[in-house]
Amino acid sequence: MRGHYYLPTGIWLASAILLFTLLPTSVDFSKSSQVTFSDGPSGDYLTLQGNLVVATQLNNTSDRTAVRVEIESIHLESATLLSPTTFPIPVGDIGPGQSVTVQAEFDSSQLTTGQQYRLVLHGSYRRSHKGRDEGDDDDRDEDEGHEFTVSDRITLPPISPGSALLKSTTVGSHSVSGAPFPHRPPNFGEEENGSRWTVPTGPFVPGTPTPTGTTTQMAPQAPADPGGVTFNANDGLGLNGSTIAEPSGAVGGGVIFVTANFYAAYSTDGGGTFTELDPTTIFPNDNVGLCCDQIVQYVPSIDRFIWLLQGTDAKPVPQPNGVRIASARPADIISSGGAAWTYWNLTPNVFGQPTGTGFDYPDLAVGDNYLYMSWDVGWPGCPTGCNKGHEVARTLLSQIQAGGTIGIDYTTPSDSGSAWGAHLTQNTGDEIFWAGQDNNSTPGLRVFSLAEGSGTYYWRNVPIASWSNTGISSTTPPPNSQDWLNKASGFPGNATIGATRSSNQLWFAWDAGTDRNFQQPHVEMVTLDRSDNFKLIQQVQIWNNSYAFAYPALATNACTGEVGLSLEYGGGGNYENHVVGFWGDFVVYVTTNSTVGTTRFGDFVTLRQDHTRGTNGAFFDAFGYGLNSSGGKTQTDTRYVVFGRGGACSNGMPTR
């Protein structure tokens, strides 16, 4: 079934669309009386007629309300604005920390694919001295008009369908077993993870919403089977870290290895106890430090844990400096106390990027013969010469196993600009896939593919039904009353952070907003047929009109081929909590018991196939978290959860 979207409340004026949203990132407001604006992030797509539609954010970065904002001109160098309306375009009021999406259509005949062009917005506003800032709409004191000019740079996207050649490089290895090295405080800030892409609103394409909503119920005390879903573990790590936890992990060789922002941990007793690790003391102070995001996979074919760490240096003003990929056998983790690893430093220069180029929001996937990596390029830093966008790289598993120099093939980031924030397909086999949102209808979803052994990656656009790309907001219970999706509205936004492959079916999932059919933020999900030219099989939603769902992670049950879910829910009288389940059951199980809200939840949770012997791929390992209050302080409750179809392919319930 296909999704159904209605245009949110906004302003249609010829070629321009103006929609109010929350500012994608937090702002350190000064107490000046001047209203300040910024522009971006921007997104763009080519229509079926070959015209260019550009969407960009006009952000009020001050602590005052901008009253009677008007757009007086919109310019894109070398391009003509189509169907120009009469300027000025009234926008209305933009409150502190709020933004408006400005969208316009241009003649692209004079533009070149892959080239950057300057987008300039000029407008006017009045400052509010009282009234709106004080919650009184009828008693505003406004000064005379002020003007503003803001600009951003957009890149003309490559034509679809299309292809490009991989680039290649090599990286030498390092070995470490001498921990502990001196501790280095991670350079992690509240601003980490930001957007360089705004999803444009496309033409309305009607669809049919999923008729059955998804409900929640508490996960049982493991081991248990509440009816069709067996739980073998739901264990808390017992370790407190950043309230923006972003947990990842995997299981193999008798070891559970888990990461979250700031720390790692491992268990050798099935999750009964965890030993905490400080990643900054395991690796020496060389080219790549530790910022925040960490991703973990276990690869049975080479009996290795793969650990990907996002890096920054240790300067007073942290500078991004790539990622580190590390490898260890489960036996080595046990014998060394988690301190023996082979690792490779993947700095921006390795990929032809200038020093200072940010690599953000990394991900990992395991194929038949390759390890796949991805990250956003250009956040937070994108110096002169930086090629921003989404980059995918691969290296042979056999070379990881050998522990020497590895060869890396990688894509051109700007080819995947619309895939900013995307994750890779899990359980991907002989081909890797990722996707981006060209717009929220048609030509819609842009899907990328790279087959093992091929030196060429491809992309094509898949027509899908319209879905809501605004209204991602959900409030925890009073008196806390926090919008726990405040950050999600900007990043990861509508990125396809849930992705998996089941035989010839490709599944992609992302956060979506509200409309007439969906009163709460929900998860939009599509299934494509790889064997039939990526044809859309279905478009479905994970939804409930009483509370929100967000942050989907997907994986495939190796036994049944079903798609498993690990995500978060909250709002409607509920705090944000981690839930797991199977698509099609229309029930998910709550694994945490949060007692406090937040305005800055982490940007992902995790789901992996469980590789415990004897379970035959019938189970998943999920890693999520909740937030609790203790002694007036907020603490994280990071969870390790094992669930699956107990009787499907295994001989009963495995021993923990």
C-alpha cells in the first residue's frame, strides 16, 4: 500500500513555497536587539520537465521575533526564476529559533551537473519589542523595516538514471595492545550531526495509508514468548554515558560488544555483566581521535568485530579528522580485556579531501566479500575544495582479516547529495544499496547501488506516493513537557536511516511528519523489487495517532526473511522509549522505562542479525536506550535486547 500526503499549512505563491519548521540545529542566542538570519541547508531536484526545484531554510538565528517577514527577491546565478510571482512574498512572523522553508523553481538549461551555484534570498522584516515575544498577539510594538540578504550554495544533482566510476586508494594498518594510553576527553558537542540537505516538496501524488496502526506493549521478562516473538534478553548495561547515547553493537564468538557516545563495553556472560572501555585510552594519540558516533558489526566469515569510530583531533577548537576502522577477534577481546586491535586511520586526505573536511554520521554494512562504510562529508567543516555529500566506501573482508594494508574503493560524495544522513542496507549480500530523498513524491526516492566486483555505482529515481516532510514534533508528559523529536526535525530529518535487504527486496525507512491521515509523526517505509528494475512493491507506515514513532533501524531475519524493527516511540503521555518487533505484526515491545524527557535525543538506534550458534539466524540483537532521572540527574539506560521467532528455525529457546 502507498502512503498518502496532504500539503501542510503553508503558502503557495507561483513557484515559491513557504513552510514553517523548527530550526534544524540549536542556536546560542545573543541578547542583542537585532534579528539575524542564515540560509540553508538547501536541497534541489530536477523535475520531469528538466527544471530545477530548490528548497532552502531561512533561519531566524536571533532571540527576537522577526515580524512581517517578506521575501523581495530570489536569485540563483545563471538560472531564470520560472513563473515569477509579484514580489514581495509575505512570509509572516518567524520566532526565535524557527525557520521557514523557501522553495522556488528555475530554468536549469544554463546550469551544469555537479557545479555549485549561489542562491541568494533578499527580504525585509520588522522587529518586535513586545507582544509576540511576550505571548500577546494583539499588543505588538514594531519598529521600522529592516532588510536582510542571505545566501547558500547548491549543487546541480546528477541526472537520473546515471552511473559513475569508483575511485581507489590504499591505507596502511596499525596494531595496538598497549592500553591504557592517556585519556583524552572526547570532542563532542551538542551540535554534532547537522544537515546539509532539505527535502523539497514535490507534486502531490496520492496514495493509500496503511490501515492498521502499530501498538505498543511492555517487553516481557526474558526469556519469554508473549505470542509469536521470543525474548532471550533485555539487559541494561548498567553504565551511564551521554544522554545522546546512539548505541550500536553486535554479538559473536561468545562476546557482546556495545558502543555509545563516549564509551564502549563488552560482555562474555551473555549480557549478565558488562565491562566498560574508554576508547580514548585503547588507541594512541595519533591522526584520529574520538568525537562521538561509533558503529559495530560482527563478521562471522572472518570471525572479526569491526569497530568504526568518528574522529576529531584534540585541539581546543576541535577539528574533524576522519574515521578510524578497527578489527579484533572475539578471542582477542577476551584475552586482552578489549585492548588489542588492528586499525586503519581514514583521514579526509585519504579520499582526496582537504584537511578540515568533516566526516559525520558513519555507518557499516557487511556483504558477502566486502565491508561497506559510509559517512556524510562536509559537516561540520567543509573548507575550500571540499566535495560535500554522502560517501560510500568498501574494502575486502579478506584484507581486514589479514591485518595489513587495505585497498579502499569509494564514491564521489556530491553524487549522493540527497542521501545526506542515509544508512546502508543491512544483510546486503552481493550488492550494497543506499537511498536519498530527491523530494517527497515523484521523481521521489533516489536509490544507489554498487555490486560486488564492479567498479561502477548506479542510481535511479523510484516514483513513490507523497508523504509529509514537516511536523516532526512530539512532547513528553508534563511537567517535563519536552519535544524529544526537536533535533530529529533537522537531523536526521527525512534521511533513510532504516535499510535492509531481504532476498531481492530492498527496504528503506525514514521519519515522516503529520498530515490528515497521521496525527503524530510516523515512520514511512517502502519495499522495492531489485529483480524488477527497483519497482515499488509497497509503501507502508508505522503509525499510531496517539503517539509518535521515529529513528527506525531495520535488519532481516535470516531464518524467515522477515524485516525486524528497532526504533523509538513517545509522546501522547509517554516518554521516549526504545521498542522492537517485526514488521507486519503491528505491535512493538517497549524495552526501556524512561522517566524524563529531552530535547536532544540521539540520532540512531541499532539492529543486527544475531550470530549465536544454534539459533540459525532466527534472532536479532537490538541496541536502544531510554532516559531516567536519579538524584536530580538524567542518566542513560542503554539496552541489549535479543528477540526473534523462537520456533521458526531453531530447536527451541537458545541458552543465554
